[in-house]
Amino acid sequence: MRIVVLDGYCLNPGDLSWDALRACGDLEVFDRTPAAEAPRRAAGAAIVLTNKTPLSAADLAGLPALRYIGVLATGYDVVDIRAARARGIVVTNIPTYGTDSVAQFVFALLLELCHNVSLHAEAVRAGEWARCPDWSFSKSPLVELAGRTMGIVGFGRIGRRAARIADAMGMAVIAHDAVQESPPSYPGFRWAGLEELLRESDVVTLHAPLLPATRGMINARTLALMKPTAFLINTSRGPLVVSQDLADALNAGRLAGAGLDVLATEPPPPTSPLLTARNCLVTPHMAWATREARSRLMRAAVENIEAFLAGHPRNVVS
């Protein structure tokens, strides 16, 4: 059975092993695959794994041997699910591998916005402390999080883990989600509508899926609801945010800062307004990529295939 990995480099840049996957069939791994090359490289494969390489309805129509697509991520919009279903192709995802890593990264971005650690460390390296007449100095305002409010948009696994960390840091937590079930037990938590959450939060962190209803949900109108002292964090999906609107709000001082690990276009064009926006941290979609998380992802991908081959597929998307 032929197995093809279309874009394996980000999952395994060389520090993991493909051996467990190789044991499932005749494996071929491509580091990267341009979209136009996907049908040719996947030709004859019964199983294809992809992370960001899209598989359209036209692609699937040209792959008669294909029986299974494993998406190496939680989001699966790179695959035309309706076309796959019509052709009897099972599509699975991996929903839980990055919960701890992404929640941790939310606070890496947030704490950098609060303290500008890298700015101050570089100032010390440049000799500013050695030349300073005082025993302490700061080059930017410093922000304490205890007593402030974190608003979480999308209260799934990662959102809930981020909420636990926020609670441990002494923050109040409010959350917005289409499904309001199993509220956490710590004090101060409550559900809120989106506009209420944006108005009241000192930090807004996005953990919503990309759907027609959520695309562009952070835009000029909704940004105007936020406090000018607030921070926006996005480790979810880039298109949740209208890039130009966020850049405009930051540059005008209508928002204190943003930490973004995802953008609407990845990699971004050099002209992206967020690359030069005031107090905007942009990192290269790396929140998920700890070795621990990637190891879990690899293991889950193999287990998904093994379950499919045994006749009871798991993590099937619909």
C-alpha cells in the first residue's frame, strides 16, 4: 500500500523518525509540495498525509486509488471534505496534540508584550545598564496581569488550557463560545457575548475555528470596541483578523499591542501591514511546533492510519 506525505518538513525537520509510519506501507515523504504538484505526487497512493498542501475536488477526482487522507493538523480546510465524502475517501485530523504547547505560547507572546524582555536584554547587551546612573531602568511601560481580565474567544481544549493559566496568574476569565457547556469551577469565570467580551477584556486571545461566521471577526468595528490599553493574541487562524484593520488600530494607538503567531497569508508578503505595525509581535506559526507536540502529532497520525486499516477509523472529520 502506497503512502505519501506531501509536506512533511514542518512536522519532522529531522529530529523525529518516520519508521512507525513506514511500517504501515510503502512510504514516500516529500518535504514540501506545491499545490499544482500534489496530484502527480499522490498518484497511485491509497493514503495521503497533508498539513498545508491543499487537495481540491479536482485533485481528488484524479486520484482513483485514494482511500484515506490524514490531515497533520487540527484544522482540515485544506481538503475538500464534501468531494472526499462523495468519493468514499475517509478524512481524519489530529485534534489534541498541541494543546499545552499552544496555550503556553499564548503567554509567551503576552508576557513579551507586558515586559518587552527581548528589548531590555538587548539594551543590557548594548551596554545601556553598564552606563546607567541608576541600578534599575526600563525602556517601556511594564504591565502586571494579576487583577486584569482575559477574554477567550473559542473555549475548546486550547482556550480552556489558556484559561487555567490565566486563572493561576490571578486574572479573571470570560469566554465566548457557540457551545456553553461545562464551565470551569474557578472563581470569576463567566460566559459573555463577543461584543461584551471585547469591551471588558484587557487581553483577548483567539481560539476559534475558521468558519464563514468567524472569518474577519476581528475587524475595524470590533476592534473599536476594545480598550485602547488592551492586547490581542492570535494563535488560532490568521483569517479571523482583518490585517489592515488591526494594523490601523495599532498604529493609531487604539490598541496597546498584538501578538500574532498566524496571519491571513502564510508566509506573509513583505507588504503585509502587520509586519511594520506599532507594538505588533509576529512569529512564524510556531506555537504548535515543540518537539513534544510534534512527537504526539506523529504518533497520532500513525494511530489514525492503523485504526483505518483495522476497519474502525477514528478522528474522522465531517
